[in-house]
Amino acid sequence: MNKKKRIDLLTPHTVFYVMGMLLLYFIFAEIVLRVSGTKNVLNELEYYASMVFTRKEWREAENFRNDLLNIGIRGRMIKGTIIYNYRPAGSETVNFNSLGFRGKEIGKKGDDEYRIAIVGASRIWGSFLPDNKTIPVMVEKKLREQIPEKNITVVNLGVEGSDLQRGIATAKYFMDKIEPDLIVFYGGFTDMSYAYIFGNVEWLPFTSDSDMDEETFQNLIRSIYPDKWWQRSRVINLAITSAKAELGLTIAKNIQFDDIFSIAIPEQQSKTAKEFPSVFFNRVNNAHEYFQNKGVEQIFILPSTVQLKQRISELEEKIISNYELIFPGYNAFIKKCYEGVLDYFSSTDISFTFIDHNYIFDEKVETIYFDGMHVSPRGSKIIGESISEIIFDFLTKND
């Protein structure tokens, strides 16, 4: 009987052939991704943003991110205060002036100038946006078109991660240098997020007056943009980042969206949420009295939140479901704080202008909150147009 010959597929020749083909495929894929302009994302936040941004918006976002990384250390603390902002720096898309804020230099106010300062966190500061497309720049352009006879300038006092407590302190500290006629405070959501983690805390003053130290900054940067060898490859980077991001969204599918707001708020957070409206009101009211005595007008705007958006997108639904895996009861907490603030303010006799901004995205089915907090460029444009109209009505009513 003739024995059948065994064919050995794992010969050295075959192994090298397969490895060579895989290498050629990898090189080909890398070239395609680079030549085709595929969005190059470096973390999960950017992955979610890339799903929402147009190709043009993402090119601007990439330039913005690269400029920030090239600037390097940018945070600085102000000793004896709770304020932090930025050290002066310049680039093509991101510039920090000598006072430590984003945008052009803030000089001495002209005799006929009406100066508006907008205070806020990342949305006002302009995450993923070049200087000329931040909300304060949009507002200035719109108001100049609406009221050409008034020499209006708008100053960006937005600071990443800042809540209303720090925003008010910032406006007080820089008031004499900025000389505002009107201050628009766009804040509240960041306060709620911090309250979930820290409670209704009063921030302690910084004990040093210096730039953020190199080690702290590098640790921060590495946590957001890890400097790994594989990040030089778009194929590997896209595969790893998308896998991590999609894993979170996939796990979140196990949480029924209809049940999100019925998840129990932890006991300590529930107590915090109950106290939050009065704490928040006191901060707003004290700020109003202070600036009113200084002859500076104010508008307080409570930012919108994805938790109260009427027509939520599929991605937004997955994102906020994902929150529950990390912060149990977080969405119900935010909703309780927000509704509590509205009830408290509506039942209290107030002498300042207070605007609930949650309505502005009610009719938008598209994804606005690409990570549940930050908004898309289109969302920024809608916010900018709305703030412009609020200020226009305020100015024309008071003239």
C-alpha cells in the first residue's frame, strides 16, 4: 500500500511568505489611511469626536490638538486664589494672551468701547476649535453685525474644567484689567459634575504661584496622549483606540436607556443633589451683588446637558449609559440637580438675568454631545448664536 505524503505547510518558505504578505498589507493599509486623509485619533475622546465631526472640522481639530501638544506646559496657578488659567503662548490655531486667556491681547478699553467678558469652561474656551471659531469670537462678530453703531468687543474668559465658583473668582480678579461693561457667566453643569465627586465643595486657594510643574503636566499629557511607539502607525493606533472606545459602548448596551434615570443615586450624592440648588443660587446671587456694586452688568446662563436633551441620538444614548458603569446614578444626579436649580430659581425673587439654556438642542436629532459633555462644532455654533441673541435682547432692552 502506498503511503500518502504529508504536506507540511509550516515550512520556513511558507512562513516567510505569509509574514511578507502581512507586512505588505500593513504598509499598504498605512499608506491608504494617510493618503485618504482618514481621521487620526489618539484617544477615546477623539474617537467619539471623529464620529461626529465632518472631515473639515476634524482637520481643524487635529491642527488644534497638535498645536496644544507643541505648546506644552500651559496651566498656571495664581497663589492665594482658586484661579488657574494659562501661561502666554502662541501657535497657528491656539493663542494665549499675556493675561492668560485664549485669544488676542486685551488692551486698555477705548472710550467708545463696550466690552463683554464671557466666563465658562471648555465650551466657552473652545475645545477642538481654532481661535477664530470659539464662541466668544462668534458672539463678537454677530453683535457687531446686529449693533454696528456700538463698538463691541468680547473677551474669552473660558478655562478648561472651570466651574462657576472659579469663574466668578476669575472675573473678580481680572476685572480691573479687563474693564468689562457686561459679564456673561455660562456655567453650572461643571459644578454639578464636581458635586457628584467632591460634594458641594468650596475650593481651597492655591499655595504656590507658578506654572504647572513639568512632571504633573507630562503625567497629564501621557494620560490623554500616551507617547507609545504604535501611535506612529495609523493602522495600529486606529485599531487600538476604536477597540477601547467601542468596548465601552458595547458594555453600555447592557444598560437599558429607559432605566437610566431610575438608577438609584448613592446616599451621599443624593444629599448633595438636594443641597445643590441653594448652594448654586447663593454663588450666583453673591456674584450679582458684587458686580452690581462695581457697576458691571451680568447675565447668568445655565448650560444645556445631554441628560435633558429631548431628542437624543444613538451615540449620545450609549455615551450616557456608559457613565453608569463608572459613576452609578450620575445621570439621575445631574437631572435632579438641574431640575432642582430651575425650581429653586423660579420660586425665588431674583433681581438678575438668569437663562435656562437647556432648550437650544431640543429639536436636534443629531449627536451634539459627542462624549456626553463636550459639544460638536455645530453645537458650539448654535450656542454662540443663542448667546448673541440673549445679549442683543439684553442690550436693546436696557438702552
